[in-house]
Amino acid sequence: MKKWIPFFMVMLFNSALAQNDTAHTPVKPVLVIHGGAGTILKKNMTPEKERAYMDGLKAALDKGYSILKNGGSSLEAVEAAVLVMEDNPLFNAGKGAVFTNAGKNEMDAAIMNGQNLAAGAVAGVTTIRNPISAARAVMEKSAHVMMTGKGAEQFAKMQGLQIVDPSYFHTKERWDGLQRVKKQDSTKTELDHGSKPKASLKQPENKDSKYGTVGAVALDVHGNLAAATSTGGMTNKRYGRVGDAPIIGAGTYANNATCAISCTGWGEFFIRLVMAKTVSDMMEFGNWSLTQAASEMISKRLPALGGDGGLIAVDKAGNFTMPFNTEGMYRGSVDRDGNVTIKIYKE
């Protein structure tokens, strides 16, 4: 009996260790990013600008993936990747945000933790250097999910985030883009006293000057998913318009049970389709694969309504997809084996 009890205890201990090792077997991390979808044609791109975009995407991937490969969280990784793009004037977020009709830069952002469905968002902010960090602060340091305008800016300042003069966001390229789009819009669409638009908002000839977003989705070594999206919105937007990017379930969503998603494109349609949550629901309740669900939404249901754009997504197994129905989408990924891919145009 004296020999049997210690042996039994050792067997239990070894069994517990084995179960614990299995429970904490590291997952191979994955990171996927986008810098916006639109009318992006190689014929309109100089070699220098193409290289600048490729370098910008690579810098964002490197920053985010360095966190993941060192055991950091998916939440930290997506924020870090988006921060790089917010600080790069090439992308329509942060420093490169487009202008409203009134000549201002109004930014939106959202972030979501797939582990516990915590989420945070800001909309219509004009002085927060990095809106994605403000969105994370809302998620972690408030009882709310979304804050807007001056209130969000006051909260961000209280949290020690960098507040800048609105002139920080002024870039010549975006200002010139506003002037071009104003000329185009003056002959196309005018909402007047509640009347219907005279023409479609879709403007394929504007060479990607009207829309744009940045985003990141990630799976970390702990098996947790996260998503982040940031944007300057729509060039020449009016009346405090907010798109899908900061709306949880429309432009941004993450759930460990299914996937993490960040969207880009014509926001009004992504909102109407509840795009990101619908993809997740198709997986959870319809047993669709990530690729099948995302393709159905972007290739069929979005254009059926008249919208365009794309999304990036990664599931709990590390599978990822980057569908879009525009001429191009700035995008990049680091897969489970550490392979880096960066692309701009439609294949």
C-alpha cells in the first residue's frame, strides 16, 4: 500500500502535466493587414509610389508580427500595425486622413478583442494623433464601446494620448484630392431637402481619391483573435457622416469562436449588410468556412446592393482571406509559417 499510493499520485501528477501542456500548446501566429480598397490600377501608379506603398505595408507587418512572434497578444499586434499606417500619409487614416467638405479631417477607428468580445471605438475625432489608440482606451478604460467628437477627444487627453493641432493632418495630396472630388461631386450627387441622390455615389474614375481605410487582424500564440480598423472616412463627406469602420459588427469584429475581420470600402453598404458580423454568423450558425463566407459577402451580396470594397479576415485555425471586388486593395500577410506576402493589384 505504501508503494502503490506514491505511484498513483505520480500517475495523476503526470496526467495533469500532460493535459496542461496540451492546453497551452502554442499556436502559430498570423497577421493580415490592409491599407484600403479602391480603383488602384498599375497604370496610374509610378514605380516610386508603388514602392512607397509596399514599404509602408511591410513596415506595418513587421511591427505587428514582431509582437506576435515574441508571444505578444493579437490585440497589441493589430494596434501596432495600424499605428504604423496611421502615421504614414500614404494611407487614409491618421496623418493621411482625407478632408471633409468643410476642409477638416474627421477620423474614426475601432478595435475588438476576440477573447472576451470587448470593443472600443471613436468617431468624428479631429485632434487625436492616433485614433486606434483612443479606441483601445475606450475599450479598456471606460464602460462604453463608442465615443464621438469632442467627448472622445477629451477622454483621449485624460488618458494621456497625444493630442495635436488639426493642422498636423493637413497634407497637400489629400487637399488636392478634395478639390478634385468636389468638382466631380458637383455634377453627380446632391442630397437636397431629403431628395434621392441624382446619381450613384460610386466614382470609379476618381483613382482611389474618395475612399480608404487601414486595418489589421491577428491570431496570437495563445489562440486569441483581434481586429482593428482606422479611417479618415470619405473625401468630401458632410453632415458628420460616419462609415462602417468604427461600428462593431459592420467594419470591425473579432470572436475567438469564429474569426477577426476588418473591412474597407463604401461604408454605407457594409453597415447595411452588417458585413463583419454576418461573416462570423455564417461561420458560427451556418458552418460556412471563412473563405466561403467572406467571398459570398464581398463577391455577391455587396455588389448586389451596389457597393464595393473588400475585407481581411483570419479564423481561429489561422486560415485567412483577403477578398475584394474593386480594382485593387493594399494588403499584406504573414502566414503560420512566417511567409510574408504583400500585394496591391487584382490578380
